[in-house]
Amino acid sequence: MVRFALVGLAALGLMAGAVAAQGKMDCGATYKGFMDKFQQEKAAGMAGDQLANVNRLALRAYDACQAGDEFNARKLFDDLAKSAR
């Protein structure tokens, strides 16, 4: 009985790991996608200091993503997209 419980726990652990790996955010693609869209739509009409601020914040979001803090990275990218409209 204990053997089945251990096998079941191991199987659940493997499934949870597979699901977590599938949901991992692609930091580079997210950053590039945001910057491409931003530069095409908004960058030309912004002042230099505003443009630098958006780039800094996008880089912070990228750094948060690379550090494994996907929740804050997504929030920063979403906030940037809203404020750049």
C-alpha cells in the first residue's frame, strides 16, 4: 500500500513539473514583442525621457522574468502596454 502511495506521489510530481514547464514565460520573446509593437505604434511621438523610461521599465520586466518572477514581469508588461496607449 505504501508502495502505491509513493508511486502515485512520484507520478503527481512529474505531472506537476510538466505542467509548470509548459506555462513558463518566454522572456526574450515577450520583451521583443512588446518593444517591436511599442516602437511601431508609439515611440516616434514620444519625448526622449519618456522613451527612456519605457525602455527602463520594459528591461525591469525582462529582468524579473529572467529571475523567475513571472507574475511581476507579466504585470509590468501589461502596465506598460496600457500606459503606452
